[in-house]
Amino acid sequence: MPPTSGGKPITATLSPVITVHAYVYAQPRHRDAYLQGLRALQAATRAHDPGCLRYEFWQSIDDPDAFVCVEQWTDRDALQAHLDAPHHAAADAALDAYRARPAEIQVFESTPISL
């Protein structure tokens, strides 16, 4: 079965992409609200950011309050447009009330390879 993202098939690309790993942390007592905010951000990003190739959150198996967002963008301009978008600013502000600590963000220029 081919891999999917949000129920849509993911097709392999060998073009360079911008990859982001954003490690984010919820306050334990606000985990459910934080998750709702992450889901809203994911949906808005997928709906409004045409340069977004992948935008998924994963929960840690060791810490239920820790998540990583794995993002892939067509280029730096697409990522910057996302960061400047009103839906991103609104989600970031809404999540602040439930955030346990600042996000740890890594940005990579990636070139996928064929196996």
C-alpha cells in the first residue's frame, strides 16, 4: 500500500525540498486543547499553502505532551509564505496559552534519493 498524508497518496519526488522538524510541547493539563490547535493549524496549512508538500504531527511514544511537526515545502519562499500567513499567526497565538515551552525548530535543505 502506498504511503498517504491526510488520506491522500504521497508520491515520491527527487526534487530538492525544504524539510522542517518542529518539536512542540503541550502543558499536560491542556494537551487536548493543544491537539485541537495543532489539528486546526494542519488543516489550514493544507488548505491554504500551495507550496506545502507535507504537514504532519506525530506524538512522542515517551512523552504524551511532546509532538513533532514534519513539514516539506517546495522551496524557501513557500515556507516563508506559510510563516507569514494569517492562519499561521492565528494558530501560533492560540497555541501559546497551552504551550509548555518554546518550540525547537530545525530546517533542512533536503534532496530525496531513490532506493
